[in-house]
Amino acid sequence: MDLFEYQGKQYFARYGIAVSPGGVADTVEEALGVAARVGYPVVVKAQVKVGGRGKAGGVKLATSDDEVRLHAGNILGLDIKGHVVRRLWIEHASDIEKEYYVSFTLDRPNKVHLGMLSAQGGVEIEVVAEENPDAIAFLSIDPVIGLDLATSRRWVAEADLDEVAREQAAELLVQLYECYTKGDCDLAEINPLILTPEGRVHALDAKVTLDENASYRHPEWEEFRANETEDPREKMAKERGLNYIGLDGTVGIIANGAGLAMSTLDVVNQVGGTAANFLDIGGGANADVMAAALEVINADPKVKSIFVNIFGGITRVDEVANGVLEALKRVDIASPIVLRLDGTNAPEGRAILAPHLNERLVTEATMLDAARRAVAMAKG
Ligand code: GDP
Ligand code: MN
């Protein structure tokens, strides 16, 4: 999960990383309120989960109420690379002496953490890497050993940060590493990390990606999720514990196993249709899971037919068949359903369904035929 800048800064603050005082605003009025509270001059910043906001006109300095009105008004609703701005972060503006770059990510092939530090921040790190690769100091960190202050001090020297900034930066990098590891981030990036004319070092931007695999030990992440503009179908699916991804097509898909679900998408495409979703109901599909899956797909007005593709391995097809019938009793389904049931106990499963088949609940023997049928139903 990617965080907005303001959420990233909140996350940083938990680990003691210095950020500017500020607040969020969803309207011009709220922006004025925050500006009054933190004191002029302020920076008005678009909150979108995409980089390069500055260049796109999403970061503006304001020295008065009138300027806040102007910039907040312009930035709210602005489209930045396909992301429409709904929220602003207003913070007390900093004077900048120097802009640095720092990030931690996972170096997967080498099974270590990778720190990148540069005295040339403020611009995209890809540009620095291209034009001046020597300006980036890389640090491989063994996750078992971690990053200590002594190593961090050598690192800031190697990156050639200004003398006056080094001790503060070294401490901040250790804090950021703590945030990145204990906070279960896939990425923690500060660009720019600034040195002020008064000699203070702090984070002016925050880019944080949280590792969703660790969400079970971070109940506090819920507050970040609450503000996520999520697909309502995906939200509904998540509440029902389903592994669901909404797409734009007209054929709703239910399959057991991620591989089979992906193949089902491919086959639907192959025969000229479009999938409305990806949905893997996993092993042991019972009536509850099937009902939940049908409910979510049923809530999508674009869906015109539903393709249930089950290959029973450990999952028994007779149980799936009972699950489908049970689910149909509970949920009023708007679209016709095509079933392809194969594998363990398939004959038993088909026998269970046989008395219930009609023009809105049909079976096909193969995946390809079932896809053709579902696509035809979606079109006609
Ligand atoms: P990004 O463009 O999405 O990376 O947004 P940033 O938060 O990094 O802001 C872009 C640029 O705006 C920074 O590199 C700074 O040069 C500038 N900027 C942001 N905040 C301040 C501030 O408080 N004072 C000054 N003088 N410039 C700022
Ligand atoms: Mn930035």
C-alpha cells in the first residue's frame, strides 16, 4: 500500500524523523485554517500517490491568505498524471540551503536492504543515476546486522553531504532505517531531505510503501486505508475476505486457484470477451465463500454473465455444487451463470446441479466452451 505524503510524514514522525508542522485540508477554507495555525509562509501540496507533483504545479509557496486561496483553489481538482487532487497538505515553508536524497528498499537478488544517499536531491533520482551515477552512495545492509550510527556516519561522509549536516543526517538515516524495517516498508524515500540555512536537517517529502504481507501486525494501518479511494467492489470483497481485483469487462469470473483464475481471464479474452474481475476463491469453496463471491460480482452493474470455473483437486466439486445452490438461495443473481466443473468428484457435482439447470444456470464440459457460452451470454 502506498501512502500519501502526509501519511508518510505521520509514519516518519513515529520514529522521530523531523518533518515540518502542517495539516491536511480538503477545502480552501480548511487550507486557510491550517495556514493560520502553522504560520506563514506555507507550502500548499497536492496529495496524490504519484511523484513529480512539483513540476505538475501541485506544490506552491504561499505567503498570505490570498495566495493560499489562489493555490489551494487551483490545486484541488487538478489532474496530476491521471490522479485528481482531493486533499492538500499545508505545511510551514522551509528555507532550503541544500536538497539531498535518501531511500531504503529491498535488494531482492542479494537478500539485503539497499540504502541510497545523494547530496544531489530534489530532482528525480533516476535522472541523477543517469547523468551522475557517482553522486549516489549505495549501502548494502545485512538485515540481521542492521544500520548502526557508525556505519551511517561513514555513509554520509561517502555521499559527501555538507559537514554541518552530517551528524544530524547520520542520526536521521538510522531513524529512517528503523522506520523502514520495524515499520515494515517496502520503500521509504525522502526527496528532498533538506539542510536549512540555520543548519537543520529534515524531511520535506515522504514516499512510503507499506508491505501488505505485514499488515496483520499493524492494526494501525487501518487509518491509512480509511482514506484510500478504493474501488467499491474491492472494498466489498475485502470485507468478505475474498481475493478480488475489479476490471472493466462484462464477464464476472469465479475460479479456484490464482493460476486457474488468470487462465480463465485469458480464455475469456481469447474468445472475444472481457473479464469484469479476477477472483480466486481458493481451496475448499463452501456455500459462504460462493455466496460472498456471487454477491460481490452481482453488485457490479457492468457484469452481464458469470463464469464459474472450478477444477477440483483438494476442493471437491460436489461441495462446490452444493455451495452454488446454497448461494443461489441466498443471493438474487441478476446475470446468467455458466459453470465448468471438473476434477475431484465432478460427476457427483454435476448430478447435484442437474435438476436445477435452466437457461440462466448452465454447465459446459470444457473451459473453452464455457468461456464461449459466457461471452455469448454477456453479448446477447
Ligand atoms: P514532488 O515534486 O512530488 O517530489 O514534491 P516535493 O514535496 O518533493 O516538492 C517539490 C519541490 O518543491 C521540492 O524539491 C522543493 O524544491 C520544493 N519545496 C517543497 N517544500 C518546500 C518548502 O517548504 N520550501 C521551499 N523553499 N521549497 C519547497
Ligand atoms: Mn519529492
